[in-house]
Amino acid sequence: MELLTDGTPDPTQPSEGSGARRLAVALLEQAFHDLRTGSSLNRSDARCWIQEGDVGEFTFNFCCEVIDWNPERIRAQVLKDIPVPTRFKNRISAANKGWLARERAADRARQSLEAAV
């Protein structure tokens, strides 16, 4: 994470961290780790999550905003050093479609549960 701190407070410190803040930090750390050292599937999932533009709960944008980071700036900084190997471009696209379908199904399920309550 030191790559991203450039003068901002370190979000990994336990000071006044809420549960949502700690979870956001954990999600970002895992995505950054997967992007650099994960299996090809984990790397593609991490890249898709970082690249998405959604603003719902625990999306990349949400996690960055919870810890007072600019999502666009962090996204550009993280992805500029991680090239997409040509042989994985189609896999990433396919993984993104599968991930998006799973997310939409989860959203529909959440909405159904909320409507039932």
C-alpha cells in the first residue's frame, strides 16, 4: 500500500477505523495483491473489479471513497504498472462478463430480500 499513500494517512492503521473502513482496506489490499501475484483468474478478477465504474457498496469506487482516496487516480496509478498480456485479454473480457452476471444476480437477490422484509 505504500505505493498509494503519497502523503495521505495510512488507511491500514487501526486508529478510528470503522468496520466498513477496515473491510474496504482489506478488499483493496486483496485486489492489489491478486493483481500482482495471483493466479491468472484472480488477476483478471482483480483487474475487472478495479476497472469497473460502479458506485454500489464495496465496489472499487466505494472502497476508495471510504478511505478518502480518489478512485480514478488510484485506478490509473495501479493499472499503469500492470500490463494486460495479450494472451489474457479475451479471458479478462470473459471473466468480466461472468463477474458482471454474478453481481447482477446478487443485486436482484438482495432487492428481493429487501422487498420481502
